[in-house]
Amino acid sequence: MNDNRNSMNNASSKPRRHRSDLTLLLPPRQQIAFPLPLPPSNNHIRFSELDRLNKIGSGNGGTVYKVLHRPTNTHFALKVIYVTNDEEVLQYMDLGSLEKTYLCDESSLAAVTRQILSGIYYLHTLKIVHRDIKPSNLLINSKNQVKIADFGVSRILEQTTDHCTSPVGTMGYMSPERIKTDINKGKYDGCAGDIWSVGVSILEFYIGKFPFPVGRQESWAGLMYAICMTDPPQAPSTASTEFQDFM
């Protein structure tokens, strides 16, 4: 939790970006937003063909670099995993994360939300729970495509009735049952937890700030009380009835 609070303190010092200029079209209904896998086996990218340009970010799981694939002159994000020293190539999202993004236009917010939920749906059909959905783990590119990133604390469920028990992730975006371990003996529905995190993130985009009555850098006790002991945050009365119902 200390690492998370430090990360949130650093993030809170960044100026808030206003994304009112986004004009996002709804993606086709069959489109699914999720980080692209490696190319087919007959077309693998050779790491010797990659030039590392600069570091994009780092965390407990590894470091992400912006790289150039020389033969195709294409940019990718290369994630170096500390634990296993494996390397994987991800699609480069040139506009970065949705951290500090303000999306008060409901049609643009709906387009972003639809892509996030399509990615979550895809993961959950594979019995994968992310467990750390938050604005900084949602990436966007200049094509207005939104992708889910950072699977460092994800888990593959063995069966649909399996439960999660470890309270990993970022506390400000955890659901109450993930924080209060005395609820259901510490077990929680990982899929439901992801949906809660999506809801908190979407509401944060809409109102332009963390939606609970405390800051994300609040102490563990303060965040626990706000998330577990108070009513869930609601869309403001100025929002459309549809958005209020959705939240």
C-alpha cells in the first residue's frame, strides 16, 4: 500500500488534462479492446530488430520502453519483466494513459466506456480478472482506441465459481469486499471487483476528480472508511438519467 500511495502522490502533482476535444466514434459492436498479442508465430518480431528509444514507465512488475521496429518503421511498447526476464511486445499507445483525464461529454465518455467494458468482457470470458483497473492502466492512442494495460496482479480463475482472496491492486479503486477482509472470509468475486473499479474510473473521468470524499493519497484508514462505510459515489444530478442509471 505504501508503494501505491507514493505512486498516487506523484500522479496527483501532474496537471489535469482536459479531453473535451475528443470526438470518439462508437466502435463496431464486435470490436474488443484488449492489449494485442504477439504477431503470429510465422511473423515474430526479432528483438535484434528493435531499437529502444526511451523509457515510458516502470513499476513493480517491470519497465516499459518505447521501441522502433526497424524493418517496418513501427513503434511498439516493449515491457521488460523483472521476475522472469521475459520480454513481450505491446501495441504502442502514443497518447499515454487516461490518468488525469476529464471527459464531461457523455457521448465521448460512452465511447471510452464501451471499449473498456469490451476489454473487461473479453478477459472475463477467458476467466482472467485484472484486479487493478484504474485510469493510469487505461491507455489511449491517436486513433482514439482504448486498451487495458498492466496485468501484473491479474489472475486466471480455474473455474467460474473460483474466488480471489489476496487484496492486491490500488486501494482507491478496490471494492469494499476487497478491502474489508472480514467480509465473506476474505473471498471476493474478482469479476465483480473489476466492474467496481471500472465504475470508479468512469465517474472520475466525468467529474474530473476522485469520486470519493477523500483524496486518493488519503491514509489507509481514511480510504477504507470512505469506500467501505459510506454510500457508493453517484453520478451528479446534472448528468443524464441514462448515465445516472448506468452508474
